[in-house]
Amino acid sequence: MSTTRPPVPDGRLVAFDRHRRLLFTVAYQMLGSVADAEDVVQDAWLRWSADDRDDVADPRADLVRTASRLALDRLTAARTRRETYVGPWLPEPLLTDEADRGPEEAAELGEQVSLALLVVLETLSPVERAVFVLREVFGLPVAEVAAALGRSEAAVRQQAHRAREHVQARRPRFATDRRTQREVTERFLAAAAGGDVEALVALLAPDVVLVTDGGGRARAALRPITGTDKVCRFLLATAAAGLELPDMRVDVAEVNGLTGIVAWTGGEPFLAISLTVTHGRVDQVLVVRNPDKLTGLGAPPSDT
């Protein structure tokens, strides 16, 4: 005999919608994948809507705990899959727009979801990454992080300390202000698209590193490229080839909380470029070309 599931109470629906963006951001920072983060949010909703408890004192903490555990399970499995990935693995880029964010959401973005920082987080163990995201990025109390991950408070403190030191030693040093980031990005794009070798070389730090992620699905370098000359030649060749594609549209946009470059061809996402800028020069270029990772770019704006 079949039973009809009772409707989800309005209060639970409202509570979930209020924290949906937070849950996505937590999952995205832990996984570096837009699709996986969306799946985590969906799974969290299924569990939340099926939960018949009527005494949840703190829906936000309860939902974060659920999403964190779901993301941690996925992260552990994802690490195994990435061992066979073709070429360097980069997180999926995500278009972010300051105009669409409130004060709380703005605190969840910025440098904390930059591709460069997410690359550093990839070097942490799954549990250390979860602790870092919850403790250092979102500032959750140790007791709440411990409850979310099913660990002791002592273990969380130890893992937080280890993760913090690891990240601080490796995290990129960003431009001191957004204006500098945008100015350098615009000059970088103009030089590459215009084939201006002199201007491009002047923007690149001597030890600049370029990493491209094609995942075996798009043309990309299979190893990081280091040094001004090699990076410059690669960028100019890539730009020249891209300009020959039909309906190529390029824009300077906010990618993962910082000014970056996005491109579409034939109405489909083509690539995303994120730059790490230090003292007015580019010392890291991250290029994502794998089409499976570009869903977070969406369609090109009509005024690009």
C-alpha cells in the first residue's frame, strides 16, 4: 500500500532557501566543483525536507553540518578520480557578481573562493580542507565544526592549526586592491589579444607560472609553463588561435570573486582565465579549458 509523503512545512522551506547560497559556497569551497556543490545542496534539501523534527533550534548550523558531511564524502571519492585526470587539475571557475551579493554573501566570496586559493586547498587532506573552510573562511566555532564533521574539538583545533599554517605558506599574495587587479587584467587581455609582446612581457613577473586545465577534452599544456618568455609565447599563440574561432566573445568579468577573463564561442563557454597579481605584475595564470568545468560561466551577456 503506497503512502503519500506529507508536504514540506513552509517554515522549513523558508529556512532552507535562506541558507541555500551558504550551503552552495561551503560545498564549492570544499569540492572546487560547481556541479558537485549543486548536488550537495540538492541532497541536503532532500534530507532536510524528509526530516520530521520540529525542534531544530539552529537551522543554519544543522544545514551546514549536513552539507559539510555530504561534501566531505564526495571529496574523498573525488580525490581518487583525480589521480587519473589528464594534465593539471584546476577547480571549476564561477562567475560572481558583486551587485548580486549582500553583505553576508560578500564575506563568503572575495579571495576566499579565488581559483588560486582553491588550488592551494587541494593540497590539504579532505578533513583538513573541511576544517579550514568551516573554521577559517566562515569563522564557525570549534564546537560547531567538530559537530559538523563528527570530530573531537581537540582534533579540530589541531587540524585547523595545521591547515592554516599550510595554506599561509602557499597561498598567493593578491593585489592590494580591486582596482589594481582590474587594471592589470584589462592590460593583460589587450596585450594578448593584440599580439603586443612588449606590453605582455612587461606585465609578467620573471617567475610567472601558467597552468592550463583541458582534462583531455580541450587543447591545453599537460604541465605548468614557467618563465616570462615561455608563458608569453603560449599566451600569444592561444590568443591568435582563439580569435580565428567563429563568434568569439571575450569579456573582463568577476571570476571567483576577483577580476578575470572569460570567453565564449558559438554561445558556449570557451575558457576562463584567473590571474594572481602581486605588486602590479602577474605571477600566476590559471586557464580552464575543459568544457565540463565551464558550466559556471553560463551564456555570454548580450553586451559583451
